[in-house]
Amino acid sequence: MIEIQSDKVELGSLVAISDRFFPYNDWLLGRDYMLAVPAWMDGYFWFSNSGWSTPWFTPAFCARQPFFADPQSGYYSLPHVLAALAGPMTAAYLTFLASAMLFWDGYFLMTMAFSSRAAAAKLVGGLLMLNGFLSHHLVVGHVGYRGLALVPWLALSLLIPARYSLDAWTSGIAAGVILAYWVHSGFGTQMLAATLTIVLNTSTSTTPRPTAPWPRFGVSPAPTPASRPL
């Protein structure tokens, strides 16, 4: 119930902030969508004419350049599906909202799983969803950054088997699906940054925390009255 109510508040705040950017200034999008939208439309035309076959090359760019072989093509990704179903403008907006909510839900659940404090989980999820990094990149048109929204989910799938008796096969499959989506959705240029983020998330989540602040600073606690010698 806490997560559902928080989702509504965070999603409402996000819509209120971002609605004017999709579109803005007489139905325009961020400048780098001039690269993403033609690729989405090319994928749509390919699927309409060739069905489920893999688009190894495309005649739409530079007289038949590699399409699927391009690490940033993103043919098998959420924006391509949304662009085919609802058009490029709606696809850009829905991709933005979906990425932001995955960011929020992932860090909310990860914080709840390892701290059990709802207030801390909501704070972490809200700060990471509304901090401007992911939203600004997607407003401009850097759609490759949407894969960062899956970082907390991959970290969570790697951490849960180590902390709880959840089936490791299920978590391993989930992690494999996320990695496969990263590879096929054009996230290759951000893989190093995402890997380092996951390493930091897993290391901080599995590090034992002291019960009091003094061992961290090398200060011994003051003796209690009951422990003082008579």
C-alpha cells in the first residue's frame, strides 16, 4: 500500500514536470531525437514489410548500412515497440515515464529489502527518479540512457539469493534477461558505467553496518553507570 501510494505521488510529480517537454514548442522534441525517431520508423517499416526477420541491414541510412549489427540500433527495445504501436511522440513520452518509474520502483524495493525502512526507501527512490540525470537525457533525446533504469533491478536480482532463500535460478534468469535487453536495446556505450554502479550497489548493500557510530571513527563508547567499577 505504501509503495502504491508513493507511486501515484511520484508519477503525478513527474507528469507535472515533464509533460511540457513531450512535445514542446509547437510539437517539437529534443534535438537528439532526430537520430532516434528515424531509427524507430525504420524499424516499423522493416517489421511491416519483413515481419519477424532480423534487420541486418537497412537501406534507409547511408545506402544500406548495418542496422541490427550497430550496437546502438536498439531494434529489440521498448521504444521501437511503442513507436510502432502509438507513434514516435507517444513512444518518447511513454519511454520517459516507464524509465523513471522503473528507477523509482527498483531503488524503492532494493532499499526496502535491505533496510526495511519505508521512509528511507521512498527518499532514495524519489531522489533518484527526480534528480534530473535520467530525465534530462531523455528530454534531450539520449534514449540510450533508459537502460540505467534497470540497474537497481539487476542489483536486486543478484543480491536477493545471497540474502534470502529465493530460488537462485529465478534471479539468475531475471539478471540474464536484463543483460540481454541491455545488449539488444543499444545500451552498449553505458555498460561500463552501469556495471560500476551495480558493483557499488551490491557492495554497500552487503557490507555489515556497525550497531553504533563509534567503531567507524575509532572512538570507544563511554561506559554506562552499570559498567563502571565501584
